[in-house]
Amino acid sequence: MSGGQPIPRRALRADLLDFTGDPGLGAPSLGAVRHRPDHWLLIEHGRIAAVRPGAQAPGPDWLCEDHRGRLILPGFIDTHVHSPQLDVIGSYGTELLDWLETYTFPAERRYADAGVAEQGAAVFLDALLARGTTAAVVFPTVHKVSADRLFAAAEQRGMRVIAGKVLMDRNAPDGLRDDVAGAERDCLDLIARWHGKARLAYAVTVRFAPTSTPAQLAMAGALCSADPTLYMQTHVAENRAEVQWVRELFPDARSYLDVYARAGLLHPRSVLAHGIWLDDEDRAALRDAGAQIAHSPSSNLFLGSGLFRWRDAEAGGAAVSLASDVGGGTSLSMQRTMADAYRVQALRGVRLSAFKALHTATLGAAQALKLDHEIGSLEPGRMADLTVWDWASGPVARARDALARDLHERLFAWMMLGDERYLVTTLVAGRTQYMRRGNDSGAPPPGRPKTAAPPRGADAARRHGG
Ligand code: GUN
Ligand code: ZN
């Protein structure tokens, strides 16, 4: 909030798209899709106040922005991403365990330094905003200062961020290990300082089972039991060599997931990345706990980890959200993430609709995080975390867009071809936190008003009118 200044009442006009339910993994169906072409979205006190048809312009006391011909979506929610790993994104030639040793651990050591942590957090959050992501579940590093600076930077930007100092007291190099007592102190300090402040929440952050002793896992579980409002984040069953290592380290556990269950780390606010090598019993345990898998398709393809069984997860009742997992993933863009999710499911013989993908990256993630009262949709009363997009950018995508025969075809091309170049502006709690410089959308026709999108043919407008 800026020093007692009244917050302007703001209204944006564009095509609104969000979800009222889960479209499911089947063929595209409009059932749960709320598509409101050419509507005003009214924002007051940082929240969505109302939605009304384009013909009903708000009065003169509203700051009106005309984005006709563009798309407004709820801000994306990235449920698993590593802030310090922007420094190793796109690193060549290894699978998970080698990749951690070769690239990731050395990069994360630098975050012991407060200056590096502060600068890294700012670059990272601004990069999320520049891709339309307004909420994220984030791993910083083992260093308390890395979590502290990340929270501070998120507070400055008004973002919904869930994070916590990474716990790792074994099987990690010097400069990246903590110990049980020191880690517990750091967690308690950070929880007192940040959990529930502004739009921030603390996640007890176990890197993965191999880098925590049983004593540290027990401490993490005790933190969760003491305060059920805390989140928990970790990795599970990502890579075959990793799964085998966990089997050797925890011979008494039934499965990798069971290591966490036994330590009291599976609960409704648990976010477990990957979950590629799970079985039906694991999926039932996730369902019963109300925990979620943060599916990270870009990372899974890049590190050669495997193909996530989304259909089995859905059949088993386990919640699934979508995540970039940078730097295992190669893009912070949730459009790129959704496109990779489509490819992974295609290799499994499942067709992921754009409706299902977009739902998962917005309302679905909000529900899985128990935050759907605040984020994930364009419902009046929700925080005004939203994004304005071009439907297409550049001559190829514009031509494809103009030929789309229905909403799903249009949205699917948007998801498969799109990236941050399509993004016009990002609002967090009703405030502009990112605005594209210039107009990158392709071919601005002469005389077009500055904020208006390229006009589509009248026939196309009719086709998408309902
Ligand atoms: N497992 C443990 N740490 C990591 C990490 O940083 N990235 C990924 N993808 N998997 C992990
Ligand atoms: Zn990860």
C-alpha cells in the first residue's frame, strides 16, 4: 500500500476467460469454461469488484483501459520453481543427480551472500511477472538469508508467494548443509517473521529425502504438526536412480512417498514435485492426505526423468498442479509449461486440452493450495491478480489465430505457440507490476489506438462471440 493514497478504481475491457470447475482430462468441453468476450472487469481496493458487458462502460470515476481484442486471464500459479536456479537454466548433458552435483549445488552456494540473495530474488520475481505468473511456490536455498530476501522481494511486489529455507543436512557439499537444531531455529525465525505477513506463507522445505537425515525429516514433520497452516514442499519420485537411492537410504519405507508420510510430511498443504515413479498406493495416499503433485513437464523432458501419468493421478484422486521447475525446467513461462505438458501426455496417449491445462495453471492450482478464495479466477471478491495477453504475436501465429474455428482451437494455438511476447501487462492486487514496452504483437494497423489489440475480421469476432 502506498502511504495513504487512495487506490484508483480501475476497469479493463477485453475477452475474459476463467473456469468455474475442472474441465477434466477428456475431450475439450465448454462445461467448466467461463468465456466472456468483450467485457469490463472492474477493480477496487486491489480486488475484482464486478464484471459487466462491454457496452456497459463504467462511469467517469473509473480509470478505464481498453484492451478490446485481447485476452484477460487470472494470473498463473507456478507450484514448483527454484529462484536461484535461473543461474543454471539450460545446462547441458546430465540427469538429475549429476545435474545437482555439477551445476545446481555450486550455483546455490552463492546465495549464502545477502547481496546475491537480494539481487537474485528481484530478478527472479520480475521474470515471473514478465511471464504472467503472479503466485508461486518457491525453493530458495539452504541459507536463511535466501528465504528472507525472497520473502522481502515478494512483499514489495505484493505477490502471493509460498517459500521456505531449504532443509538439507547430508549428502550435499560444504556450504550447503545445515544441521537439525540450527535449521529448526532458522525455520522458526522465518515463520515468525513471514508466515501470514502480507500475501506470504511459509513452506517447510525438505529438498528431497536423500539430503535430509531421518532426524531432520522428523523435525520438519513436527513443525508441520505444530502449525497446520504451514505448507510443505519437496521432491518425490522424479528419477529412477534417485528412487533407487531412496530405497537404499530408507529400507523400511514402503515407497519413496512413504518416507515423507512416516515423517508426518503428507498433509493438505503438501506440494510434491514430479511424482513420476509412483504407484497406485502412493496415489491413494496423496488423495487421502489432500496433497498435490506439482507436475513439471519441461524439467522432466529436459532431465530425461520420465513421463508423468496424469490420467492415473486423476483416476486415483490425487490433485495435480503445473510447475516450471526452473532450472531443471527450461522456461519460467507457464505457456511453455502447458505446451510441454501437452507433449508429455501425447507420449502417454492422452490429449491434454487447453482448457484442462489452463484450469490447472489457475483455478486448479489455487484449489490444490487451498487459496481459491483469493486467487485463480476472475470472480468478484478475488484479488485482482490478472494478466492481459495478445491472442497471437507475429505473422504466423496471427494467421493461425484468425483461422481458428472455435474457442478451444484458438486457445490451444495460443498455448502451444505463445510465450512472454504475448503478454501485455500483469496486475498484482490491482497494481501494474509488469507492462510490455512498445508493441511486440506483430502488425499494428495504421490508426489503431495505443492500447487496443489488432482487430480480427468481423467474421472471426462472430465466430468467437459466444
Ligand atoms: N531433487 C532435489 N533437488 C532438486 C532440484 O533442485 N531440482 C529438481 N528437478 N529435482 C531435485
Ligand atoms: Zn525442483
